Amino acid sequence: MKKIEQTALKFIDNKNLIKKGDKILVALSGGPDSVFLLYLLIKYKKRFQIDIGALHINHRIRGVDAKNDQEFCEKFCKKMRVKYFSKNKNVKSFASKNSLSLEEAGRKIRYLELKNTAQKYGYNKIATAHNSGDNAETMLLNLIKGTGIGGISGIPIERGNIIRPILCLKKEDILNYLNESGLKYRIDKSNLSNDYERNFIRNNILPLIKENLNPNVEESLFKSSEVFKEVKVLIKNSLDKDFIEFVKTEKDKIEILLTNEAEEKIKQLSFIIKDAVSKQFSEELNFKNINDIVGLTNKRIGQRINLPGKITAQKERGVILIRKYGTKKGIVSFTMKPGEEIKLNSKSISIKKVKNLKNLNFTNDRNIEFISGDKIKGSFKIRRWKDGDKFYPIGLNGTKKISDYLTEQKIPNYKKREQLVLTNNNKIVWVLGLRLDGRFKITSNTKKAYSICLK
């Protein structure tokens, strides 16, 4: 067994990256690193008792070269008797539509397609072929950009179901192994261009450090990254105990509660905020981004900042809300008749005719209401409220603008535009889940009634 194989196997075992029975999908570009990784896992397939597949993604950037890469990967997998999958994606178009660099767009597409393919075909782990050189580039790039201890910790050895089994190996050792073994691979010529940030570090900065300071800089930085990762865990565990109650993560948003205690210590929350955004939205915030979020504590309600990856942070009453643009698109308009039930995102609404007016069961539940049907004409419509909308809140005299009513009810700004109203004949009947219009209340003279239920 060659030394490089021993190093990789020891690393995999020590970090417990592969378990018996794992189904592993390898990200195969056709370059030396991914070819080595796939070959290594195939060679020791019986030792690990695993099943292996490979996914190649054609970014459609390099024309004929990209097509040749794809053909090479397909032939290599056929020769190795490995299940092969491929995807063709227009990275340039994706980058343009999402205001991303080609590097970032390519990265997002790769991980999305790897995730989707793994889920579709039952692979419980995804293996990428990052090496110690990639790790060194990431550490230096993040240090320069000011991403904090999380960034200078380098590439995670394991994140979720993504593993990096050869992160400990040097590029030159991988190349030597492949050349000695007669294993062919492809060279991505775009890696030679300094148009990309990472390539500038790889082609200019690291060679100078090797020549003038430390020829084993990748190995040294890898050891440092291991220390930083341990420090990061210690800090996180310590902060979680004191501050976890102030940062709430839900399906599509993060809330930073602005209690008196939290506002006094919010600068210490920066580590937790950064970690939460990374996990929730797969975006890495830098020092300035975190400072901008912290700065919202002293801003007026409604103040908003834009963050990388189409994320916004906005100050609301008692909370800073972090979420993706357009996370809540909501309902635009629905028409329904009595007796029907329709879905409203995660909820549903039903309208039923009351058979016996004497059996009306009024409760304090705002999601269940009864209305007079005497003035109802035709179908109901459910829509978002509009500027200028007014209604007659039951129990109050006169009209009130919906916008003013929602403000009085202390509805956060981001939720206001999502508020739905039930209308009939262009009149607001109900501000869903909040208040009925007095024109449709049940009286002693009511002859026909409807029950409305939001659940």
C-alpha cells in the first residue's frame, strides 16, 4: 500500500467519515483530485463495504473542453464499473439571474445537483475531492475578506452528509500518485486564469509563500485549521448556553430577539448569527455583514439591509428578522363559494352555511367566526389587502384603514403585506384571523349565517 493511500485511509478512519453500508455519491469533475478520490474509494470498496456512484456536472462554460471532460468521466466510470450520472447546467445564466460570480454560481449549482441526485437515488453521503491546497486557499481568502474564526477554520471535513476524505492530502502527492499509476485525468484550463479570486491565491500568493517562507504551507495551514475548528466548537458551545435563547431559527427565517439583555450583549452574538446564517441559507457572512446586522439595533423599526445571497436583515418590533428575498410570496387571489374549502399555503379556509341559527357556538378563537349571510352576494374572494383598503372593525365606530389596524395590532412589517382579507361584493368581510367587519355581524334579525374556519 502506498503512503498516500495509508494517509487517506487513516484520515478517513480517524474522522469516522465512512461507515459500513454507506452509499456514497462522488463529485467527479474529471480533474486529478476527483479521479484520485473515486479510484481510492473503488479500490477499498470492500474494506469499507460501501456502494459508490459519481456525478459530473457540465457547467457549459468551456465549450469543447467541457464536453470532453464529460465524455472522459463517463468512460472512466464505465471502466471502473461505477454508476454514472451527469447534469448540464448553464452557470453563466444562473450567475447573471442571481447576481453571482461564476465561481459562486458554479458552487451553488454543484451542491444543489449533488444533493438532488443523492436524494433521488438513495445516496446517504456526498464526497467531494477537496485537498489541503484547497483548504489553504480558503483559509487565506477568508482571512483577507475578514470572515472571522469560522472562515479561517478552512473547509469543513464534514458538514451534514457531505464528506471530504482527502482534505489532508497535498495536490503534488495526488498528481505523483496518478502519474505513477498511469491514471489519466483532465486539466481545467480555467484554473490557470487569475480572473477568479481563488486562482489568484493559488497561482500567485501560495507559490511565493512556499518559495520564501514555508515550502509546506498547505500542511501547516491544515494543522492550524484543525486547531481553529476545535476553538470554534468551544466558543460555540460556550455561547450556545448563554445566547441560544436570543437567536431563533425557523424554516425560512432567523429571528434575533431584542430584549434588554440581548441588546447589551448583541456584539457577542455575532458568532452565533454567522453560524445560523451559514446553516440556514448556506451563505458565509463577513465582518462587515455582521456589523451591519448588529447596527440595526440602533435603527428605527422597518430599517433593512441587504446581505449576500439575496438575504435581508430587517428590524421589527422587538426582533431583527433575517430571511431570503421573497421567501413569503403568499396568496395573490382566490375565489370560493360557500361549502368549499381551499388551501392557503400551510393553512386552509372553509366557508359553510349554518343549518340552525340557534346552535351558533361563539368562542374567543379568532380563527373561527360566524357572519350574517343576509347581505352576501355571489362568491367570496380571498386576497392580500391593498393600500387604501378600509373596513368597519366590529365593536368600533366608523371605518379604519387596514394598514392602520395592522399597525395597532403590532403586526411586524414583513407580515403586514402577507395579511389576507376575505371580501364579498368588493366589501371586506374579515381580516383573516384578526377581526370581522361589523357590517356582517350576526344580529337578532339575521336570517342566514355562514361559519368561517381558518385552520
